[in-house]
Amino acid sequence: MNSFLLLGVMSFLFFNAFGQRIKIDTITKMSMEFPPQPKEGLQNFKNYVLQEFKISKKMDTRSLKGKIICSFIVEKDGSFSDIKVLEHLGSGTAKEAIRVLQKYSSNYKWIPRIQAGRYVRDIKEIAIVLDLKSN
């Protein structure tokens, strides 16, 4: 219970401290020896997505609030493939999420999953959280 409360407070503080209307969370589905991670660091990845995700007039006027769940495969060379949107909020959110992830993959690479001392392909899921009702 305490950890849940602490997580909620930390999320609230992060959200309010930066005045963001969107944020990004990672979702881990399986235990891994060395999971895939951004070469430039997780914070750089989050900042990139936050800066590149464009809120259209249609999204803003609908005051969207919720998560866009995306999955992609981190290839052995660190690039992304098979980018999919598993859940979205409509109003072009799926298309924008795919655009941002494709652009990131063309500019930056990830360190692929390491299993038994070698690089292997792995799937990663992320959640882009929109809160356009707060302003």
C-alpha cells in the first residue's frame, strides 16, 4: 500500500513539476537477463517521445485522456521493426505514435536484449499517456 501511494505521489510530482500534458511509461512483460534499452538512456528516449509527439487540434478539442499502448521489436542491430499500436484513443493518436517511434528508430538505436552473451531480438511495449483534459 505504501509503495502504491509513493508511486502515485511521485507520478503526481513528476507530472506537475514539468507541466507535461503527456508522459511515457515502459511496460515489461517478461523477465530477461539484460533487457533492451536505449543507447542514449531511457530519459533521452522519454524526452524524445515527449517532444516529438504532436498534439493535433482534433486531439486537443476532444480533450483526450488515457494511454496509447505501443509495441515494437528491438532488432539485433538496435533498430525497431513491427511497430504496432495495441490500444489508442482515436483522433490520430495511433498514427502519431507510430510516426514518433519510426522517427526515433531512424535517428537512434537501442542496445538489444542480451541472452547467453549474444544479442537477440525482443519485443518491447511502451505506454504514451495523454492528459489533455488538465488544461
